[in-house]
Amino acid sequence: MPTATTTNPTMSAELSAVESAKRKAAYRAVAEHFRSDMRFVGIGSGSTIVYGVEAIKEHLQKNPPPANHMNWFVPTGWNSRKVIEAAGLIPIAFDSLPGDSVMDVCFDGADEVDEELNCIKGGGACLFQEKLVACRSKKFVCIADYRKNQKRLLTQWPSIPIEVAPIAHASVLKELKAI
């Protein structure tokens, strides 16, 4: 027996508005913080980063890097690496970076952002690599749409994600209990 699939127009319009907001935020972030002469650029994880990489690709097509210059993109996870590759950009693993190199900028999303621009990150399970890349960048640029903005943290997001190396669990637990 044939079945019919119905689409909720309100849900579709909402999704389109969200995707449009993500795209707009990403394009603005790239326009304000990315230059074609940057050597190493961190690329975070999450759904908004797809639009960030799209904006970088378009920027590089309109403004090619200087002669004999390579742009390298450092992913924070497997998915962001695939997004970088799909855009025709060159990925480099964090542990393959030259020892003294620093990324010019790192673009990443957030789960929640407060009025003072404090962020909750890590809900997408790439927290450790995101921290490594962000800490080795001159600048961290958070790309977030209107749904992520809150007066204070822990409004919509129920907890603060942490990721702990097994060797450090005892000392981290002690520090967390002291908070």
C-alpha cells in the first residue's frame, strides 16, 4: 500500500532560518578574520563549520594566496577533515605541524555563548582536539548563530563538558571538587 510523506512547513522554514543564520555567521567570521596569506588555520567541529569552510573556499577563489604560499587547515576531528578535503583545501594533522608553528586563527562553533562571550564547547565530542588547536592559535573565532546566545551559560546547555586523559583523572577530579 502506498504511503504519503508530509512535511511540516513551519519546521522547514525554521530549519531554513537556522541554516541561514549559521551561514551568515560563518561568512561574517571569515570575512573579518581570514586572510589568504595565512599559513595554518584551525577548523573546528560541528554543523556551522561547514559554512565556515565554504566561506574560506570562496574567499580563496576570489583572493588567491601569494605565489609560492600554501594554506594548511588543521582539523579538530574526522568530520572536519572530510569537510576540508571536500572543499579542495589542504588538511594537516595537528601532530604534523612544525614544532614552533602557531595557527593564525582557529574557527570553531559553540554549544552556548553568554553576553561576555564565554562559551560552552565540547558537546560534539571533539573537545580535546578543539582545545589543542585553539590553544595553539593566535586567535580563536567562535561562529555561532542566534540560538546559541544566552544571558548566562547553562541556560539551554545542561552541563559543561569535560574531557580528561586517564592519567590525569585523579588530579582533575580533585580540582573539580574544589570548585
